Amino acid sequence: MSNHLFDLIRARVPDPAKILMETDDGRTISYGDALDISGQLASVLVAHGVKPGDRVAVQVEKSPEAILLFLGCVRAGAVFLPLNTAYALAELEYFFSDAEPVIVVCDPARQTQIEEIARRLGAYACLTLNGSGGGSLMGQARDITTGFVDVAREPDDLAAILYTSGTTGRSKGAMLTHNNLASNALTLVDYWQFTANDVLLHALPVYHTHGLFVAVNTMLLAGGSMLFLAKFDADQVFRLLPRATTMMGVPTFYVRMVDDQRLTATACAHMRLFISGSAPLLEETHRAWNARTGMAILERYGMTETNMSTSNPYDGDRVAGTVGFPLPHVSLRIADPETGASLGIDEIGMIEVKGPNVFKGYWRMPEKTAAEFRADGFFITGDLGTIDSKGYVRIVGRGKDLVITGGLNVYPKEVEAEIDAISGVLESAVFGVAHKDLGEGVAAAVVLRPDAKIDEAAIIAALNGRLARFKQPRRVIILPELPRNAMGKVQKNLLRARFRDLFQPS
Ligand code: MCA
Ligand code: AMP
């Protein structure tokens, strides 16, 4: 019996004694440990009644055990559903009601509240896992004998669902198959020339595509090791750079590092590759980095729905302001957003992609899925771009109303709905403004009802518990009315222009 993704991982395990992950406090997990413990975790899931295709929702702090739980889910034939630790209870309630997980794993500190929601919505059990690997999940795994027989899974079976917010309405669950994850990781190992000699400095969260699939799956298939930091911390990163060969990060990592006098060519002497993605890397950051270190950051482009689609070359020019070439096996075209007709060199249009990297659809949303694919199978990304005569793809804007703050996506519609529900608010418009550290910061323009007695602080306070902190506006501006065009549509471009210096130091 074969389990598509895990068979591939198992086949590429180097010496079982080799270290797979080492935490900032020196705890190590070898490849052999990873095989044993992920099998024990798969046994725990099955003992709790998990059947192939069942969802296992996980909202936990970063730890090696969180990765082993992902592997345990894959081996048990379950669908891993990771959730950002910043999500508020109201958001979890939606995810659980939509995905109907049979098991929920959460931090012990939030167990009481999360277990109540999980059980009410039909979960069989709520287990706990903290950032040091403690909690009931590992407690139950410890006594189980190893030797779990992996559940059979085909390439097209689901391995994970990752929620991604939408321009309309609530978040959508992107269904990722075993083959989506396996094929993309194999491509990245080759394209970025990862080998068993690589040591990845891993400072990303592990509940999104970047830190989980791009980083971890690629390292597993390369047979390399990871220095596994709990979060991005410049002191830790500079301390560990001499031991690492590669790093993956969102642009905020590189902005912070380039602002730090410890960034020198000597500090990077052991590094062969820095990769950036999830949000645009400013050309000035790319150039400043190159001037300081003599190295060119490699920028790539992807989405939760597509995994990685393009990358600057490993050998060859890494051009600042571009996201490089379509990856092998990925077809990419620039299309007229209205008609879908292919456009020519340097013409701005919708980026559309097709290939084994592209997801299977949105969980239980056939109409939304159909609306985002062309008849010939190309996925409509919502990003606007061009391709130049050398084949480099450039992202020039977004055809979707989206703010990316520190690499995290915020869909204004979702935030506006919560602000509009606050008593005293007539209407609101949420938009992104340039932010030196985060790339973009979230801002809101709000029109109050006559005689309303609320202010900026009260509006932000009212969003606590409703929305993750990173989605909450950092500034709320009270306006007498919102700028609208002749059709009555709010002109966010005017708001962005008027408040462009909101987050810049004066
Ligand atoms: C934390 N805060 C944020 C963010 N992160 N606010 C806005 N945007 C953020 N990204 C808030 C906290 O709630 C807190 O608020 C305050 O900022 C400081 O929190 P702290 O934890 O100290 O922040 P930090 O450690 O400085 O984190 C910033 C970060 C982190 C390092 C940029 O957010 C990060 O690691 N981002 C990476 C996200 C990522 O992995 N994206 C990939 C998505 P308060 O003080 O008020 O409580 S996958 C993807 O996009 C696709 C597939 C792709 O192409 O990769
Ligand atoms: P997510 O839905 O969280 O997976 O975010 C995907 C979105 O992040 C894409 O649709 C792009 O808008 C953006 N993105 C990812 N990588 C880059 C990049 N290198 N440059 C610009 N935008 C990017």
C-alpha cells in the first residue's frame, strides 16, 4: 500500500541518526525520531477515531512536534488543517463549523475555550500541545509502540486544507493534495539546489504554506537539517547564520536584517542562499542587501492555492523587482482579466497558472472554485503582472482587494464587516498603507452614525476577540464621508494617496 507523500519522504530519509530539527534551546529531533514519533502520533489519531479524509485542526505554537503532527496526519490519511495562532475564537468557530474537524489540537492555555467550540461542532477530542512539546498529545503518543502501517493515499487525495480569506465573504479552505505538495517540494529541491549538506535557518511560522510546505517539505526531501527558531528574532538569526547555509523569509525579515549593523559579508560567509517571498521585496532592500553582503536575495512567488509558481534563477541573474521564471512543470500566462485572452510581452494583465502545483479547489465551495478557474484549467491568481522579453515575471499590482502585512494576508472585506457591526459605525473602508517594517500596514477610514460616542481606540478595542490582531487596523481615521466615484464605489486609491504617510516617521 502506498502513501504518496510520505513514501517519498521516507524514501529520502538520510542516515536516521542525522538531525532534522534543532530548536533555539538546543533540543534535537533526528530523522529516526521523526519516523518513530510521527508513527506514534498517527496511532494516537487513529485510536481517537480518525478515518482517511478526516480533518485534524491544529492551532499550536511552533515546535518540532507540530511538524511531526503534520507528518502523523499524512501517515494516518488525515487532512492537516493548520491555523494561525493569532486567530481569535470567533474565527476558529467559523473554521471548525466549515471544516468539521474530528480532532482539534490546541495550546493548553486555550484548551477550555477551544474544546467547548470543538465539541459543540462535533469533534471527538481536543488534545493539547505547547511550544516545548508538552501536553496531552505527546503524553498519549509516548507509550505507543512504533511501527505504524501508513494508510494508503493516492496522489490526488487531500493532505491539507489551508484557509485563505477571500475578497467576498468568509475564508475559503484551499484543498491541497499529496501530489500538490510532493511535486512542488521536489521541484524546489532541484531548482534551488538543496542537498543533504544544507542547514536551513527556519524562523517562519509553520501554519502557512511558506514555513510549512516550502521550507519543511523541501528540507525533508533534500535530507537536510533545520535550525528551528520559535519565531523571527534578529539576535538568534545573527547568532546562527554561521551554522546555516540557507534561509527563507518574508521581506520583513530582510528589511530588519539590512537595518542591522551585524549584516556583513563575513556574517553570511557560510550561507549559499537567501530566499524571499509571500510579499513584494522592495528593490531598495534587494540592492542594499547585495551591497552589504555581495549576495543577491532570490525572490519567488506563490500562493496558498498554487504553492510556488515562479522563482528567480539559482544560476543566472536574480533581478530585483521580479519574481523570476515559471518553475518547471508550471504553465503561466498573462491574460486579459475580462476576456481571458493571452497578452504579449510587457503587457499588464492577470497572472494565471496551471500545473501539478495548483490546488484541487475550495472546500465545499464548488461555485467559488469554478469562478476562479478558466475553462482550460488555468487558475486566476488575482495578481496583476507582466512577462518581459527575457521571460521574467513581474508583479505590478493586485486585481484583488488585499493588504499584505508582514507576509500575512488581510482581506479588507472581512475587517470592514466587523467594523461595520460595531454600534455607532455607519460604514468603513479598510486599506493598506506603506509601512517600513511590515511592507503594508492596515488602516481604516470610518464614518460614524450621528451622535455616536466612539473613537479610534474604542473601535480597535471592539475588534479584540473578533479578529486576529494582525488583521486589526493599526490606525482608524474618522471621516465625515468616504470618497466615492460616480457609481458609488469607495475610492480606496484616494484614501491610500491621502494617508500615504500614516505609518512613516515624520
Ligand atoms: C505580528 N503582528 C503583526 C504581524 N505579526 N501585525 C501586522 N502584521 C504582521 N505580520 C502584531 C502582533 O499581533 C503584535 O501586536 C505586534 O505585531 C508584535 O508582535 P510580534 O509577535 O512581536 O511580531 P513579530 O515577531 O515582529 O512578527 C512580525 C513577523 C511575523 C516576523 C513579520 O509576522 C512573521 O513571521 N510573518 C511571516 C508570515 C508568513 O509566514 N507568511 C507566509 C504566508 P500587539 O503588540 O498589538 O499585540 S504563506 C504565503 O503568503 C504564500 C504561499 C507565499 O508566497 O509564501
Ligand atoms: P497567500 O494567499 O497568503 O498564500 O498569499 C498569496 C499572495 O501573496 C499572492 O497572491 C501575492 O499577492 C502575494 N505574494 C506572494 N509572493 C509574492 C512576491 N514575491 N511578490 C509579491 N507578492 C507576492
